Amino acid sequence: MSTTSAPPAVAVRGLKKRFGPRTVLDGIDLDVHEGDVVCIIGPSGSGKSTLLRCLAFLDRYDEGDVTVFGRPMGWRDTPLGRTLAGEKELAEARAPLGMVFQHFHLWPHLDVLANVTLALRLARGMKRAEADAVGLAMLERVGLAGHARHAPDQLSGGQKQRVAIARALAVKPRAMLFDEPTSALDPELVGEVLAVMKALAAEGMTMVIVTHEMGFAAHAANRTVFMDAGRIVEEGAPRDLFRAPKSPRLAQFLETWRERSI
């Protein structure tokens, strides 16, 4: 649970993002405190994934500010105006974040353990034995220690996504960003990934999760954010949003979801 009197772990103010003439994010304000599990829901095309990518400056936002654990993300102010952060500065701002995406992006020529430890050895300079010890501990954490020497093509989709989570955890992030982590999985494999994420939530990991899994958003999050047309329409405790939505747009979205779930 968050400590709301403390500064936000992630703070977003007036965030705008355009792709050509189209405005995808239109003035987003959002605070994520340490220990928060924030699920972002909404229809396709509402800007959810773009928002998540802007938090890590994987997509360059056009206006507004993002700070991550007190560091500005992507841009910096100078006497001559706003300029892009340098590569080193950007890497330092991103360092507290672990990121997991729809697609696993595992290296097919490396075994599972090597996929998990590659960043530790190349970016963090760890020796192989030390990195392997960390990697095995992370694989144990996601229930895949017995698969350390398997090739990625020997794994199911759910197992691949759990390897991707282990890889993100290996760098000891202070917060995790998940972008539709189950959308590429067969329905029967979704549960194993959500179980890992629920365990992380129970351990107090700060998480921002873009998801279509309404049950997960209702029960694992402490805050739910509903987006539509590039804006946050409503946010609050899941029990409030799901049981008594205040906005007609959220009520319509939930009604459509319930009809499809029958």
C-alpha cells in the first residue's frame, strides 16, 4: 500500500503526445506512489500503452513532465530552454524501472538463464558466476528454476513471459511497468503470469500495469485508472470504479466488458 504523504515514485504532469496531427495523450496527470499497484484500463486506442511507454521515454512525449523517483525523464530544462537528456542521463533515469511488454523479446540463440543475465553482465558488469546466481534466484521467483538451460523455443508463451519478468526483476527495479503482459497468450496460460504479478503486488512492488484483465484490475490493484481518447476519465479504488462508476463512459465500457464475459 502506498504512503501518500511521501513524494510520488512516478509523477506525470500535463503530459501530451502527438503522432503527426493526432493527439494520443491530451494532458495526463498521474501520481504513482511506492507500493502502489496501478492498473490502467480502457478501450483500444485510448492511449494506455503510449502513456506507459512515455513513462520510460520509449516514446518521446511532446509536452508536460515525467519524473521517476525524483529524476526528470527524457527532457531537462536549461537556460536556453528544454532539451533532450543525454544517453547517460536517460539511462540513469530509467535505471529504477523494470519493463515487461506484450511480446517477450527473448534471444532465441541464448538459453533461459543467459536471457535473464545478459543485461547484468553487459550493462552492470557482473561476472558470469555472480550474474548466474542472481538469474537463478529470479527464475526461482517466477517458478522456472528448472528451465534455466532450456532454449526459448522449448517454452510455452506463459513461460516465456515469466522469463521476461525474471529478466526485468534481475536488475532489481524499484518499480515495474507492464504493457499488456497477457494479451499475446492463450487464455489457459494467462493465469500463470497473473499469479506471478499478484505475488509481486503482495511483496509491495510498485507496478503500473496496462491490462485488459478486468478481474486482475479489480482484485490486485489498489488503484485503477480508466482512460479514453487520450485522457484519464476516472480513477480511484477498484471497488468504486467497478461497482459505482461516476462517468457514463466508464459505465458503458464496463457494461460492454460484462456482456462479452458472459
